[in-house]
Amino acid sequence: MSALPLVLTVFVACAVEAVEALTIVLAAGLTREWRSTFQGMAAALAVLAVIVAALGPAITLLPLTALRLAVGALLAIFGLQWLRKAVLRASGHKSLHDEASAYLREVTAAKAATAESRGRVHDWYAFTLAFKGVLLEGLEVVFIVITFGASQRDVGAAAVGAAAAVAVVAVTGVAVRAPLARVPENAMKFAVGVMLTSFGMFWGAEGAGVSWPGGDAALLVLVPAVTLVALGYTVLLRRPSGPVSAPAPASQEVPSS
Amino acid sequence: MRRLKSIGAFWYDFVVGDDWRVAVVVVAVLALTALLVHAAGVNAWWLVPPCVLAALGWSLRRAVRRS
């Protein structure tokens, strides 16, 4: 199988998470202090890199059949979570994720917090805000990189896809210096949910001993089938009154850089 | 103990999410597939996709009814 679907899926999944992490980092950096924010971000990235470096090679030592059964089940469960949320949002039963609103909430909380210095960290609030934001959003990426990469026996390609997405989002974020509210997050989450669910079913069934008709080409049927069914659910469940509105931000003021 | 519980809750929420029934269906269907393949010699490739997609529909219906 080509590494392209692997890299693209990881890239899109990682880009979505990176956009959410960027919102938190910007709120911490622009409202509090950049140095402590970067320290928190660097600490979280170091923890994530250690997890990938430790688990990536270890998981690839497992026999491929057992690995695909376990990873397939996990990916399908994880992908269905993403798909479920994306369908509920697209059909209007759940509010869309609003980066501008999330940014304002973080900014309001950051402004209200008191300054405290610990060790080499000048602003502990900015450090922990950036650390937690990057670590929590990054864990989902690490999960996808390790499971996808290990099943394809190509953790390196998955890591390249993730790194490229982080770089693109970071460069865009630095250029814009504002949360990337125009990124179609729900459509991206829908696409990633489709890919994770399809690959999860494919590898899970293979791990259970199934031989797919057409081999890897079965994915060319599975992916469109999952897409069509998920779109069908979205249409069937569409709320006549329109989407649920996002929670109101605590403040309407968006601080400029 | 409280720390362990919160770590467990975090990982449960991280992997399983809002509807544990979906996770149960996925695991049960894969187990049934393995049973069919290894015990009955049936290449049951057709079992997983409809069951998993039906589980998604079931979960969505429950979520919509609650909202």
C-alpha cells in the first residue's frame, strides 16, 4: 500500500489538533508572556516526542496480525468518535467548534489569573496553559501516528505527515497572529473520522483473519462507503431549525497582537 | 488513588468517548469475525462494515433523542 493515504490522513488529523493547540498558545502568549508560553510548548513537545520514540519502535515489534487486530479495533473506536461528533455538528445537534470563541474564553481566563514564578519559569500560568494545551491536543496526534504508522510498518512516514501539519499551522499562525477560525475544522474532522474508521475496520478484520476481496483495493470501496453512509446520517438527522449555536464568549473584545 | 482514577477516566474518555456501546460493538464484531474465520472457516469480510456503520447510526440516534 502507498504511504500517501497514511501521510495525508495524519496530516489532516494533525492539522486539526494543531489549530486547536495554536488557539491556546496564542491566548497564553499574547495575553501573558511569550517566553513562558514557549517553555510550556517545548516541554509538551518533548514529552510527545519521547512517547513516539518509546512506543513507536516497541509497538512495531509485535506480530503484524495481532497488531492489526488491536490497532484496527482502537482506530475504529477512535474514528467513530470523531465521525459521531462531526455528524452531530454537521446536522445541527452539537455546536460547531468555534476557534474565535475558544480564544476569547482562554484570553479572559488568562487575564484574570495571577502571575507566579517557579524556578526558571517566569509566568507559571502561561507555562501550564501552553503545556496542557499542546500535550492534550498532541496526544491524539501521537495516538494516530503510532497506530497508523505501526500498522503500515511506517511510523516515519506518519511522523513526517504530523510534523508537516504542525509546521504549516505554526507558520500560518505566526503570520496571522490570530486563531485560525476560518479553517473548516468540522469537515476535516469528518474526513479524518472516515479514514480512521475505514482503516480501523480494514486492519481489524484482517487481524481477525479475514482476507479482503481485492486485498488493499478493498479500501477503495470501504472509504467511499463510510463517507456515503456518514453523509446519509447527516442528511437524515439534519435539524430543521439549523445548527446549535456555539457557547457565547465571555468577552467580545479580541485583543490585537 | 484519586490520581489513578483521574488518569483512568482520562484514557477512557480519550479512547472510548461519549458512547461506550460503540466500543463494545466494535470489539464484539471483531471477535465474532475471528470466530467465524478460525472456527467455521468462513471468510467473513462482509460482517464488520455493516455492523460498525449500524453501530454509528444507533449511537447517533441515541444522541439526537437526548438532545
